[in-house]
Amino acid sequence: MRTDFDFAPYYRATVGFDRIFDMLDSMAAQPAHSGYPPYNIEKTGEDSWRIVMAVAGFTEAELNVTQKEDELLVTGRGQPGRDNGTEYLYRGIGGRDFERRFQLADHVKVTGARLVNGLLTVDLQRELPEEKKPRAIRIEAQPIPRTITQQ
């Protein structure tokens, strides 16, 4: 069930938050996730994370990891005829096509991706530009002017 939210009243009281409201709008418009494939998000450091997705049955050629601005898109597209005519009595290992989107914070970049034992691992790192990092401001001391006293 989708509930439409009207963010218009908030626009008149905020400045520079348009992107946040647009992001909330787009997230509300996305269909509910089916839960496939399952994934974990791990914090590996102060400014680093890892997404681990269970993609059993997919090869490197069938997976695609793309970062466009602040969105990470992971897709899996099976090759036609990859079952080689196998007749299954029971099929419990998922192998259907999928698309997962992750909204990334500012300055978060994908630093690597690897597929090992059916787990796709995507490493993320926040790389703040030098001008965005905190910097110390030097305080200059000025001599106190002397006042001439009358005697």
C-alpha cells in the first residue's frame, strides 16, 4: 500500500533540502522489495562499509555493479539457457533476475567488488574532499594598546 505524502508545506520552511524531499518521494514510489537477494550491510571502519549479497548461481558475467552519483545499482541477469535443459524435481536456489538500489550518502564511493563462494561483496568508502574536511583556524593575537595615563 502506497501513501502519497505532500511535502509542499515543508518547502516554505526549509532552504536547500529539496534533494531530501525528492529522495523520500522516489523511495516511496519504489515497489516493495521482494527480499531477493538477501544482503547484509556491514560497518568496517569509521568511514567504510561493505554490502554482502547472497547471489548463489550467478557468475561474474551475469552481475553488474554501477554507481551513478549517490545511487548504487546491483543487477543480476541470468544468461538464457544456463540450466542446460536440467529437469528439477525441486528448485530452492533462487536464480531469478534482480535489481537492488542503494542510496549512498554524499562522497561515498565504491572501492571494489568481488564474487566469492556465491557472495557478492561491494566495498564502500567515504572520501571527503579536502575542502570539506575540518580545518583549524589560526587565531592571531594583537597587542593590547597602551593607554597614556595623566600624572
